[in-house]
Amino acid sequence: MALTAFLFPGQGSQAPGMGKALAEAYAAARAVFEEADQVLGFPISRLCFEGPAEVLALTENTQPAILTVSVAVLAVLREKGLRPDFVAGHSLGEYSALVAAGSLAFADALRLVRNRGRYMQEAVPVGVGAMAALLKLPAGRLDQVLSEAAQGEVLSAANLNSPEQVVIAGHARAVHRAIELAKAAGARKAVLLPVSAPFHCSLMRPAQERLWPELEATEFRDLEIPLVNNWQARLVREGAEARRGLYEQIPNPVLWEESVRLLAAQGVTRFIEVGPGSVLTGLLRSIDPALKGAKFRGPEDWPEVQAALQGAAPRDTGMPAR
């Protein structure tokens, strides 16, 4: 029997206009946007549909916006009768995945990620931290690059996305040094990412500690669908373990390649990216050329999802993920 995993994107997948066609076509999606507007106390739906891009890009807005679009897409897939056997989410996407798994209420997830984004932004003054994507760095060179570039500053791997793509984070000067060292070491590309904070490194510990009381006060039910978490790339079925994973993921790297390989080892052959963008679909082939995936963002993507569910190979695209 073919098994299916729903994958939920994280920050970097946002774009003005996201979710608009979905809400226009499906009442189930409109209901999600209406709930989000009510819970947050401002029209996050308008920000998703219209932008402006610079306001949408603010971390405290980006995080609830991507969560809302992802849950709206999930609502449509549920209405169409699709239910995954496993779920996983990239960084912020783990919140969407836990909503899909029945562990976290959507309203609670919205409140958590709104504050998560604010705490992350406030943890490090703008300009002090940075992130960069290293593409096709020769095997075995990452640790050396990080060690030589750090020079006493914070610098570490933030997203281990695929064999060809690693995202690093830390103090800005250390990240810039690492970019040059990675190029010298043979990386095909090493580029600074347009982010406002250095996510998934030890500089995020103040945000981690500020979020913990809110995580602790939020109900996390045991999962109806197993989740592969970011922090350990392991299967999670208990609510308490899911809560702990959201706490631990903040200053620790996203083990995305390992997570996808675990899903494949569990027998997953069909991957559906649920939410804006197509980053995670694009990473699948980099992780394993045999893996097939499809994205669902709006009505125009439904034929691609149907083809994937029937075993046909969909298109494959992607850019660096955060």
C-alpha cells in the first residue's frame, strides 16, 4: 500500500497573493482565513492576498501568514478526502504539521507563531546576525569552513536541507567569512539570504526561553498522525514530545534531509507540499532522485496532486529553504 506524507513549508515561501485563489475557489479555505483574522485581531488574510511584500516579510507577520495559508490548503485537501499517513514541517512548518496531526488547535498555533516570530526578531538586533545558503559544498568540508570562519563568534549549520544544500546562521561577520571560505573550498554557490534574523542557531536562545511558558500553557494532544520532527528527525506521537520539539527547534538545526529519509524508510512514496511555494518539492530530488512530490497551493495545482497520487511524475522545482 502506498503511503503519503504531507510536508509543510517554512519561512521564505511567502509571497503577496498567496492563498487568494484558494480562498476564492473553496469555502473551507475562506473559513480558515476568517478564523485567522478573528484570532489575530487584524486582517492577516488581506496581507496574504495583497501584501505589501515588505510588511509580509516581517517575521512576526510572515509566520502566522504562512501557517494560515498552509492550514487553508490542508482544509481543502481534507474536503477532497485526502489524509496523510505521516506529516513533517520545515521549521515554522512544524506548527502546521501539528495542526494537521490533530495535536495543536489552529487558534493556539496562530498565537504561538505570532509571538515566536516577534521573539526571534527581538533576540538579535537587525544587522548583527545573518544566514547564507551553501550549495554543493564538497563533502566533508562544512565543519572546516564553520570552524575557520567563526573566529570566536557564533556560526553553525541552521538547515541541513539536502546533500547539495546547507544553510548556515550566526553573527553576520562570521557568515560573510564562511561564504568566502565555502567558495574557496569549491562550493558551487554561497549566497547571503534576505532574512531579518539568524534562525536556528544559539543566538536564538533568548527567543526559545521567552516562548517556553506559552508552549507549556498550550494544550498539545497526542498525535492522530505521526510527525517527524525537526530537532531530532524522529517520529513523534505524544503531545508532550511535540511541545518539546517546538522548544528545541528554535536554536537547533533543522534536520530536513534526515527527516525525509526517515519518511522514505517508513515506506512513504508520495509527498504532497501543503502550503505556499514549492521549496520542499524541489528538495526531494536532491535528497533522493527516486522520491516524487507535488505541491498544492491553489486550484491550478490540483491536477498535479492527482497525477502524483496516481503515480505519475510531477514537475520538480525549488530554491533554498529556510
